Amino acid sequence: AIENQLKICGYKSNVDVVALYLARRQLRSMPSLSQFHRLRYLWINNNKIQDLTFLIKNYNLTELYLNNNELTDVSGALKHLCSLQILFLHNNELKKLDKTVKELKGMISLQTLNLFQNPLAYDPDYRLYVIYFLPSVQLLDRKLVTQRERDSALQFYDPKRAWAMQSIAFGKRVNTSLGTTVGPSRCTQPARRPIIPSGHEFGNNTNRVPFEDPEDAVLVRARTRSLMEFSSVDWNKVATCQEKRLKNKAEKPLEKLTVQFR
């Protein structure tokens, strides 16, 4: 089948082979394709393939069509394909969602992925799981990944990070001192002051006195950081040179807003 395809495409040497179409050939196995170093597009869909070890050295693949086969596991067969952008694995027998997604994590360029009509796709959290652990995927099972789905996946699998991202307020002034809680809090007790061990000096990096509570060490570290200051002026209230000469605009005191934060 490979030789016939090479003749049809007119390839004179293995180095020239960029694409191979081997779909619908009733193939149960494949020989190694390592001799085709520049292979980028490969169709092996609608066969009876159960093993993918023949792809072990095809690092330049960008599109791979493995749908409608008899694959039960892809572990150790695809993780080296870092350039892959399109991967079709639908209508196979893949059962373990975590193992399959773990195999695809190294594909930082993967944009289109099909996994539907596999037993793993019936997992109740299947879509959010894939979206969270494969953030580069933009089209999953023929459906665009929305920002709402990404936010839901982050909230479900990493709530601490989601809370931290939501708590960062850019462009807002907060009149509060360090150590107090801003906004609604689940805790009704007042903020606890850190218990600083005796002999601890701020800014002394050589002092390794341990804290009773790790959160105290984090707070002390934050206090030792340098302040950053930003100032802004409403230039609409400042008279221009022409207005000053013509005295058409009354002079007003300059209003400067200064914000400091650590």
C-alpha cells in the first residue's frame, strides 16, 4: 500500500515524502515509517489499526488522522509529536481519559482534537478535563472551546488559582492596610497578626528563624518588598499655553492622584 501510494504521488526518494494517504485499506498493522523524515500529513483512518509504534520517529507530523480504527491505548506512541496541530482519534476504543490526555500534554501546538465516540468521552467531566489539561486545543470534537468553558474548567480543577485570578483588581483603589481582608470573606474572625519569632529582623535574608505558621512567613516577606508608586494627572483641568496667554481659562490647582502598593 505504501509503495503504491509513493508511485501515485510521484515521490522519487523517501526524503521527498510529505504526505501519505493510507485510509480505507483494511490494514491491521503498519511497518515503521521512520524512513520518511519529512512526513507531515498522514491518513490511516478507517482501518483496523491497534498499535501505533510505527510512528515512533515521525517527529514532523502536523496532521494525523487515526479515526475509525481499533485503538485501545495510545500511551507511549504520540507524546513525541510536539508539532502536531490536528489529531483525529474519534470512533476508537480508548477507555482511560487520564492516560490519553497525559499522552497528549506535550503537544503544545495541538489546536484541533477529536475524541468523541470513544468510551472515555462518556465521562461526565470529559470535556472540561480535556480543556483544562490541553489548553492549546481550540476545536474539540467539532465544537469551538469557549472562554466560559475555560473558566469553568479552571474553577473546577484549580479553584485556588481561579480565586487568585478573580481577586486581582487592576485599576481599582483599595483603602486598606496590609493584612486586612478586602471584600466578602468566608471568615468572620478578625485578621490574625503574624507571630514573629524573637530575633527576627526584617530584610535580613540570612536570618532563617522558623515561623510557627507558614502564612506568617509569607506575610513578613510581603512587608519587606519595596513600594511601587504611580501618579496620574487629569490634564483636561490644566490650562494649555494658549489658554494661559489669552486667560480664557481660570487657573486651578493641579490635582495629582498617587497610588502606592507593594
